[in-house]
Amino acid sequence: MTASNRIPSTLAKLALPALLLTLAACETTGDAPYAPDASMGMLIARDSCAGCHQTGLNGDSPNEDATPFHEVASRPGMTEESLAAWLRDGHNYPAEMNLRLEPHQVDSLVAYMLRLRSGQPIS
Ligand code: HEC
């Protein structure tokens, strides 16, 4: 039977628009898909951090031991470098933070977290 390694036509119909969307998304980010991006950082924060940390502009964290991101960001002396260095080195993490971040994820998270200082929502 040769049909078994062909994509069923219904699946192909679904996959093509998805592929076109993916290509369109790549075009808008240009040649640097890993450029630090605060909007991407917001998505990562909501996906991977919001279970414990408050990731928005204000409010308390769901886990009271996890500092709200707006507080981390506005801590005196907090810089892009110091926050990125902390996040890059998983050894700093408390046991609860059982996750691993890629360098471009760190950079986008830092861009997002430091944007919280502006008090402006990110779209
Ligand atoms: C399962 C819960 C949990 C998740 C998920 C989590 N954290 Fe945490 N995080 C904590 C706790 C608890 C602390 C505080 C540890 C301490 O003070 O000893 C912390 C501390 C931190 C700190 C240091 C805060 C400070 O006060 O200096 C940063 C920065 C941080 N987390 C970032 C993140 C990021 C970014 C993510 C998502 C990629 C994340 N965390 C996901 C629980 C979590």
C-alpha cells in the first residue's frame, strides 16, 4: 500500500494554513528570531512563571514566597545585566523553580520584566 505514507488530504488542508501563518510570523520578526522581545517575554511569563509569580503591572503573587515581577523589576539597583545573570544561572533558583530557560528566553523575559517599570501594559 502506497497510501500509508501520504498525508491524508484533510490533514494537509489543516496543515497548510498553519504553515502559512508560521511563515508570516517569521517574516515580521526578520532575520533575528531570537532578538529580545518583551511581548514574547510576556507570553513566557504567563506560560511558565504566572503559576507562582504575579507577572502583571501590580498585585500579589499566587505563591506568596514568589516575588511579584513588578517588585523584582523596580528593586533599587536592578539592571538588565543583573536580572539576566540571575535567570541564566539555574543554580540560583529556589527548589520550587524547576525549570530551565534558553538564553533567548532569558533575554525576552528580562525585556518584559524591566518594561513593567514603565507602568505601561504591553500588547
Ligand atoms: C513553582 C513556583 C515558581 C515558578 C513556576 C517560578 N518561580 Fe520564580 N520563584 C519562586 C519562589 C518561591 C521564589 C523565591 C525564592 C526565595 O526567595 O528564596 C522565586 C524567585 C524568583 C526570582 C528572584 C526574586 C527575588 O526576590 O529576588 C526571580 C527573578 C524569579 N523567581 C523569576 C522567575 C521566572 C522568570 C519564572 C518563569 C520562567 C519563574 N520565576 C517561575 C517560585 C517560582
